[in-house]
Amino acid sequence: MGFWRGTEDIPKIDSEAADGLLGTEGSTAYQVHEIERHFHVEERWWGAVAVPDEDANVIEANVDRPFAAVSGANAWGAAIPILGTADDPVNLGGIYFDPHRIMIVDMDENNDVWRIRFIWGTGTSGEAIAANQCTEVMIDSMVSKVKDIGGSPVEMRCPRIPVGYKMWCQVWNEAADTLSFFYGVHGYPG
């Protein structure tokens, strides 16, 4: 059953078959399915491995070794690896992922605004930034002190990224301070 326009019966969108994320990218069915998967897909949380292996293996499911990024003095600090090419941030068989949330567990300075940037790509962090393969979030540590909010996760916005890409993080505040965090990802089969 649809609606009537002239001499033809136009089917409603909810009665049409759809291939979801395996269908035509950008179609309404594709977008609806992507939103549905984003809200109802598994989430995995990651911390740092004890001994990272350069760009290959840097994540581990743990609660005692957060990543630690150091800010520049009123500038971006060095990009630290938070996902290597050999790391699998989602269940085996996942093709894409998106960094979804970051949980800050410690910060040197509780009186600053912080900028946090996630970067992704296949080359270097500098090349990825130049290609605009990055996303940012800001927090006001006066409003959301770690001890006051109890480590509540902060939402991130990011496109789906192919498994096998590397990721880095940079932070920026007024001084050369350290921000410690874990991050969570969503995985997608296609």
C-alpha cells in the first residue's frame, strides 16, 4: 500500500526492501540502516598495551593502562599511536569501525579547556591531518573535572574507518600537560 499520485500507486518507504549497508551508499535505506547499526552495535573499549610495537600493535582490552597524550604549550602535542595496523578494534570479521567515545581518567591540569583530536589514516599522522582525516572534541575541565564526573565517557563524532587503518591522538591545552584516557569503538560488518 502506498500513496496515490496521478495514475500510479507509489510504494511507501517502509514497505520497500532494502539492502542496508550492503546497498547503495547515500540512499535513504542505507542511511537508516547505518543509524540503526550505530545505535545497536557492539562497543569495544581499549587501553594501551604494556609494550607497544610501533605502528602495528598498540591496543589492549584493559582497565589499568590508559593512553597518555601530552599537550604542547598552547599548541597540539605530539600525535601518539592509539591503533596499529595489526590491531583489530572490533570483532573478527568487522570491516569498519568508528571511535565513538573517550573516557578521560586523569589530567594534569583541572583548570583548562582541552582540545582532543583523533586522527586516522594509512600513512603518517601528518599526512592524515593534511587530508582532513581527523575529528575533534573539546572539554572544559572546570565544568567536567574527572573526579566530579567519575570518568563519564565523552561522545566523539567520526565516520566509519576501514579496519587496518592506524589512529593517533593529540591534545592541546595551555601548558604541556598530560591527559590519560581509554576509548571505545563501534564495529560494522560492511
